[in-house]
Amino acid sequence: MPSHTKGGLSTWAISPVAVGFGLPTIKEGGTILFGDAAARAAAGNCVPFVLAAGACEQRTVIAMGLRTLVWVAIAGLVFRRPLRNPV
């Protein structure tokens, strides 16, 4: 038996949450980085490198969340148990 545990319901629950938090983070960081002066002033003192690194990190989180959802869906379709034959 493998030492790791199966994701199941927790995988389905965490992946959309990761994608859901990642998208607004990228939007807000992009607005501050590439927006007008009013957006930068509203953000206050921030380091652009940290915002850019956070945006890259969130892109990775979104990609991994979507990858997990796709693989779990494929595994559910391929490895689902056949229905019992009614006798």
C-alpha cells in the first residue's frame, strides 16, 4: 500500500478554492503593477518585485489547481467501478 493518502473529496474541495483565490490575486497585483498612478497610490508602499513574484506564484497555484481537477475528473471517469449486474 502506498504511504500517501488519496485526495478524494478534499482534493475536489481545495482545488477550486486555490483557483478562486489565485484569480483575484493576479487581477489586483496586475492592477497595481500595470495600472495607473491612482491604483499605485491606493496600494501604498509596495515593492514591485514582490507583487510580480506573487503573480507568478499565483499563476502556478492556478495551473496546479486546474491540473488536479482535470486529473481527478479523468481518474473518476476511467477508474470508476462498474455497476452491478441485476440478477
